[in-house]
Amino acid sequence: MGEQLAIHGGPKTIPDGTIKPWPPIDETDRKMVLASLDVDNHAVGPNCGAFAKEFAAWNGNRFAHTVNSGTAALHMAVAACGCGAGDEVIVPAYSWSSSVSCVLHNNAIPVFVDIDFDTMNIDVNKIEAAITERTKAIIAVHLHGLSVEMDPVLDIAKRHGLRVIEDACQGHAALYRGRKSGTWGDCAAFSCNHNKLLCAGTGGMFVTNDEDLFERGQALGSFGETREPIDDPDYHAYAKAWMYYNNDLSASLGRAQLAKLDGYLECIQQNVAVFAAGLADVPHIILPTVPEECHHNWYNYTLRFDMDALGHAGAPRAFRDKIVAALAAEGVPFGVWQQFVLPEMTVFQAKNAYGKACPWSCPNAEPVNYALEQYPMAKRHCETHTCLVTPLRPPNGTDVAEMLAAGVRKVMDSVTQLDA
């Protein structure tokens, strides 16, 4: 049976107040943000341009433009790649909703591909079967900080004449074959909201090495006013103008945090190594898989519970929730990041995003099948996963990582108590 769980009145593994919040704020941050209050333009002030330039240099991109969210950056990428009415864009069946809402924003149609259970990323072996004559682009989501295996994605895109968009909103410094995310595809999007590894409070970054794509993305994010219709009548956004500017205060915090990001990433790697070692022989959990050619940034540390071994294959979601509640009671703040596969969302099952069945009823569109049985790995992941977001980041150290692992071990050693 093991030790009595805290959820049943036993002692708590991690005392309240032990885990410190993210991100660490020091005098560098305070100095940058206070100085921003004195600039002449608080909407698109000097910190915005400086933040974009510094991020481009850090990540290895020719062009970067800071915007008000990662979602905005994704929409700019979809528009820059020319995806519009009647076009199809391939996306993973499991991700955050922004990975697919950006497609709908530009009136294009998402086509879902199941994930690889081990990596939790899009199953690259299933992409080609989803391509039709209407396919325009592939969105590769570097989920939880693990890069998609980009070589096969780029090979498929090249053979079919497709654009590749990287959703790197969680992928800061995630590496594939030694190269950072956001440097592989035609363009990419990063998020800088509060829980991201690069925190600016809010905000995002649109990046590319292609000057034409950069101008197209910028145009969408600035009311569509930077081009005249005569320059490109098919692109000019005279009917769908968006305002995606960032603000100087957020950019100032982003700059301060970017200067410390490499140190944060090193600390996270140390904490995760200790945490993973503490889980090595814990029963009934499936640890994350990292392919040899990839380097994980550990934005999220995601576990899955082996429901077959636990004897709960018939009702995995309910028992998973019991385990997560028991972990929380021990002071181990695991949560459930996304409870459903994306094609399960009402907008896709009803096929009615903008009324009158648009964009699926738009001219040149063809029927798309969103039957949920096409995504068994995404469904299995949804029902069995739990994730730890910020406790393995600084200012928390390896001592906290050891306590977190001890809490997981305690719950899993005593998991039969949850049946009672």
C-alpha cells in the first residue's frame, strides 16, 4: 500500500511556499521596465525594435517582428505563406488551439494528422497521406519544447511544393540536429506570454529568413496598410485588417529576460536531469521520449500513466484525474494541459466557423473528414497525460526537483489507495 497519501490525510511531500514562481524578476528587469515608462511611444516604442533585433540574433533569423501574441505570429505566418479560401493546411491533431485557429483566421481549412505517441509531435510518417491538390502548407508544432523531426517534413514539403510553418511558441532553443527551432521552415512563430521560457508578460515573435514573407506577415499585422493593391492584388488585406503590434513595456521585459534566457535553460536542464533520475524506476508511468537528434528545452515535462498496467484501460481519463489530484495534494503541481484532440472541438465537428459553414463552404473548398477515430494516438495521449510546467525552472533548484520526484514516487507507490 505504501505511505498514506496527503489526499487521504497523510503528510504532504512538499510544504506550501517551497516552489517559487516563474519567472525570476531582478533589478535588470525592474530597470528596463521602469525606463520604458519614459519613452515617447508606449505603443510601438524603441524596445519593440530592439527586442526583435536581439531575438533574431539569438535565434539565428534574418528577420523578426515582435507582436502581441504567439497566436498573432501564427496568423501572420499563415497569411505570409498565402494560405486562403479553399486552401488546406496540415496540422497535428493534438496541440493548443492557436495552432489551428490561425488557419481559420485566414479562411483556410485545417487537415489533421495524428501524433506520434512517443514524441507527442505530429507523426511525420502520416503527413504525406493527408496531402491533396489543395494543400498549401504544413504547420510543424514543436510541442512542449521538443522539436519535430524536420528533415522528413522538409523533404515532403519540397516534393509537393508546400510551405512549412513552425509553431515554436513553446520551442525556444529546442534543437534538431543542432539547429534551433524557428530556423528550419519558411517562417515561424514564438510566444512570449507569462508561462513561456522567454517571458515578456505577453507578446510573440514572427520570424523568417525570407524578406518577401516578412513583408507579407508584417502587412497583415499592421492593418494590411503597408502594400498597395496594385503591388499584389491577391494579397492586399483591404478586407481583413488586423492590429498585432506589441507594446514597449512588454518588449522591455522581454529584452531583460532574453539576456538571461541561456542561463535559465541551463538550470532547467540540470533540474530535469535530477527529476528524471528520481522517476527512473517509479511504476506505472511513461517517461518522455527524446530522439537522439533532438534537444528538449523542457517547457513542459509530460508524463503518461500506463493505464493497462494499472488496470484502468476502460476508463483512463477519470483515473488519470484521480492521480493528478493526489499529486496536487502532495504539493506536486501537475496538471492536464489539453483535455481533447483538436478535431473534437465543436467548430470542426459542426464545420461552421464563421456562419453558413464557412470556410468549408467557401469556393474551391472540398469536403474534409474529421472523424475522431482517425486520431487514436492523440486520444490516448489526451486521456493519460499530465504535465509539470514551471516548478522545474529557476529560481527553483535541484533540491526542489528531488522533492517533486519524491512526491510522484509516493503517489505511484500508493496508487491503489485511489481505488478505495
